[in-house]
Amino acid sequence: MGMKMKIKKKDRVIVIAGKDKGKIGEVTAVMPKENRVIVAGVNMVTRHAKASQKDQGGIKHMEASIHASNVAHIDPKDNKPVRVGFKMVKDTKVRFAKRSGEVID
């Protein structure tokens, strides 16, 4: 079973490890059970698809999932990787950047 993830859909993240290190993208899907995320334009793979009635076959390029530990949030203030914490603001739990204190949600 996966941990509670601090990354959500539509977050801007930077890849901190792997072949795409340094790339910045937006999270398009989150898989909390596997502790993985899909980031737009990162970890591109090639698939050979067979033609069907709905879709023409051919070589398809798509994003594969990447482990959540290999991405970090981008600080809204200075666009650098940042760790994320939780705090209570007016009886609601929000995520904030530990570097600048800026609220992410």
C-alpha cells in the first residue's frame, strides 16, 4: 500500500532523478497505490499499436509513469525544487512550500 502523496494532479513539478532529470512539467495523473505519477513531456516511451475500428495503428509516443520520489514540487516564488509541508489555515489543511512558506493549494 502506498503512502499519502503530497503531489496532486495539475501540480508543477521538476524531475530530480533519472534520464529526464531537470525537466519541468505538469502532473497529468496520480497513482497513489503504486506511488507513481505521470508528468507531461517526461519519460516518453514508444508503443507499436495495432489498428482497430476506432484508432489507426502505428507508432505512438506517450508518457510513462515515474516514481513520486523522483519528482519535487516547484516553489511558486523562485521556481526551484522545494519540499512540501501541511499546515492549518482557517480550519482547512493546506500544502505549503517549506522554502518560502508560500501556500501551494
